Amino acid sequence: MNPREYAINIAELEYGHRQGPRWRLPKWQLAAGQTVFLEAPSGAGKSTLLNLLAGLLSPTKGELRVLGEPLHQRHAAQTAPWRARQLGIIFQNLNVLDYLSCLDNIRLAAHFAHRHEQDTGAKAADLLQRLNLPDSILHTQASQLSVGQRQRVAIARALINDPPLILADEPTSALDDTNSRDFMNLLFDLVRERGCTLVFASHDRSLGERFDQQIQLSEVSQPL
């Protein structure tokens, strides 16, 4: 496969500092459009790897290319515009801001990607409709939402810029079984529909069956 066809291309990657844990990831390649379940116990480096893939951390050594961007040659501040346009990130605690409306929470991602607000309003409404939320909820303050509604807002925010890559860090860890199942169904429906690449990190291996790949972090990385 041509290197340009990989969403993620890692070679001899090292990360860590003298005072803390250090690890090495010799090789990992993920084709564009694939979904991967990344399993590891808490504290094993899942969040660190996702932060490296998002350009929020810089590797100590090695090569890290995400969507063709040489992140090993960039600092976090340099990757901010690229990250806003190319990535959709779903956080463990969802990071839906209580003091903003649903629409403004979603528009925030578009704002950082320098998208026009007129375009994002209609698109946000369409996404929420696809996620089974009525138009009337657009201007509702996020603090008034249920857990399930907040999930949907988080998904809409991650997808508003049509990112080719979505990174999800333990997004179901605080959810009950019903909400977790609904979240996964909605996420996969939209990922498949849009042809996104998805990297989903979790310690709950029961979620891994529907992914194209299941990877244990310990199988591809090594402590130094």
C-alpha cells in the first residue's frame, strides 16, 4: 500500500522523559477508512498515544505521520489549525460545555477550523436530526441535557467539520450499558456513512467486536 493511503503511519516511535515512563512503538500502520479498537488498562498509555496522534504531544524520537502530516516534525502549537480541520475528538468526559447551547457547543469546533457560522448552523441541525434530536434542542443550554443527549452533541461536534479521522478516548467509561450501546450504534452509523477512520481507545474489550481491528497496546508497544 502506498504510504499516502495510510491514515496513520508510525515507525520507531519513542515517547517519554527521564523522570517518567518511556515507551517505544516500532511500527503501526492504519489504512484510511478503517476502524480500530485500542485496548489497554488504565495508565498503560492509551491517552498518551491518542494525544500523540492528535499532535498534542511531540514524540521523543521516530516518525509519526497522521493523514500525511509529519507530526514528528511539528510542535503542538503548529498543529492546532490542522487538528481543528482534520480531526474529530470525542473525550472521555464528553467535554460538552454546560454554559453553552447545543448549537454553540457544536459550532465551537467549526469556529476553531475557521468555518463560516451560517454554514454550520444548518449542518448542526441536520446532524442532530440524524442523531434523533429535534431542532428545538439546538438552543437549549447543555446543562439541561440528559446523558444520552450530551453524547449526541459530542458526536455532532466531532463530525461537524467532516474530519477524515476520529479519535475517541474512553467515551463510554461513565455510561451505563444502555447508553453505551446507543452511543456505539450512533457513532458507527455516522462513521460508516462518512467513510471516516476511527481510533477508539478503551479498557472494555466487550466493545471491540464491531471494529475492523482489535489491538492491545502491549502487543505493538514496548517499555524502555
